[in-house]
Amino acid sequence: MFVYEAAALGAAALWALTGLISAGPAQHFGAIAFNCTRMVLVALMLIAWVAFSTGWGSISADHIVPLMLSGVIGIFMGDTALFLTLNRMGPRRTAMLFSLNAPMSAILGWLLLNEDLTVTQILGILITFSGVLLAIRFGKRKSQLHQWESVRGPLWAGVLLGLAAALSQSIGSLIARPVMETGADPVAASSLRVGMAALCLLALTRLPVSWVKPAGRFTPSLIGLIALSGFLGMGVGMTLILFALSGGEVGIIATLSATTPALMLPMLWWRTKEIPALGAWAGAGLVVVGSALLFAS
């Protein structure tokens, strides 16, 4: 019993953990170089997996362009903005901002796909946004000195990057949704999306500008952390979610998978030895409640 729900919670916990694993290497290399390395490694993992399966047979010629476009917007632009946010805002605030991709997806579905938006969902959207605002504004005590609780650069710039990451993720998912509804193999589709994002990032790092180049030296341990981050987050985490959705109730699974910001707080407590502020707990709780209302239907 509850195996599908446990899988969804496991995915959320892994996404929280990968946020902490990624913070150090992303700061060391810079967001662009880190994301490029991570995406190339993940693309190789996914392609190797699909090579030993029959997943490619589910991808038709009509699927390729939407999946590649989804990869450019949702992963290349979205993940790049996400790790730029991580370097500015730390893992806790980044996770909170990225949780807005769920209400953004609901709003985009209503605006662009004529999907119904119920009163309960509207309430869920408002509560989720309120939780994020609360956690950003009141999520840190003055006594917290760990570097992950510091904001580098203007707060508004970090918030805008986080919103861009969430919005890009929502748009990318919206583009991919019709393809996935045809029964396309999720791993094969992901390999196309991630592969396209990796190519874009490789091209970006070839530009003659310093901010796209690695800021630090590559070492085997750091490359191992990047590979671990990609494997746990995009490999195991996404596999757990797909398994959970195969047999669990969609609303419950989606809500449980949105608990990442809340699950990250005890991990941060353990890692930094600093108790998160009350505003951080309250904001994460509101995100979970808002997500439950958003996916209730």
C-alpha cells in the first residue's frame, strides 16, 4: 500500500537533495558551465538507457520539433535560469521560486488551452504565491550566517531569474504535453529534450565571453558531484514520478511531488546546523497546501 505515494515523496526528496548537491559545484564553475556539464552527462545517461530499450519506436517525425523546442525553452532556458538563481539566492529560496511552475502551468493552460480553472484551483494558486512571498521575505533570521542564506546581488534580479526558470519549465511542459498524450516513451522524449538543451549549452559555452566559461577548475570529485546531481534528479527522480503516475491518483502524486521546498528545510538544518526561520517553514507549508488545492480536481 502507498507505494506510488512513497515514490512521489521519494522524488520530491531527491529533488531537494540535488538542490543541495548542486549548490557547491554551481558556485565553483558558474551556472552556465555547471549546467552544460550536467546536461551533457544526463543526455549521455538517457541516450544509453534508450539504446537498450524500445523507446525510440514511440517517437514519430511529428514529435521531434515539439520535443526539441520544449527542450530549448524548458531545459536550456529554464535550467540555466534555475542555476543562475541558485548562485544568487541559495537552494532554499530557489526551490520556493521554482515551485511556482505548477500554478504557472495551470494559468497557462487556462489562457492558451482553454482549460477550466476552478475556484479551488484559483485559491490554490493564490496560497502558493503567498507561501513563496512569505518564505522569500521572512524566511531568514539575522542569526543565520550560512552562505546559502545570503543573497548575492539585488534581490529583485534573483527573484526575476527564479520566476523565469519556473515560467520556462511551465512553457516547456505545455509544449511537450500533446506529444506525451500520444503515448510517447517518457525516457526517449526526455533524451531528445535534454540532448537539445545540451547542444544549446555547448554552443553557448563556445561564445568568446568570460561569463559562459568555467570559473573554476574541473576535478574528478566535482565532476562526480555533477553526475550524481543529474543522475538522482533527472534519472532516479523522474523515474520515480513516472512510476507514481502509472498507478497513483494524479492529484495526490502531483501534490506530494510538490513538497520539495518543505523537505529541503530539514536537510538544510542538518547541513548548515542552523534552524530555518519560522517564515521558511510557514511558506513551505503554504506551498504544499496550495499545491493540494491546485491538484485537488
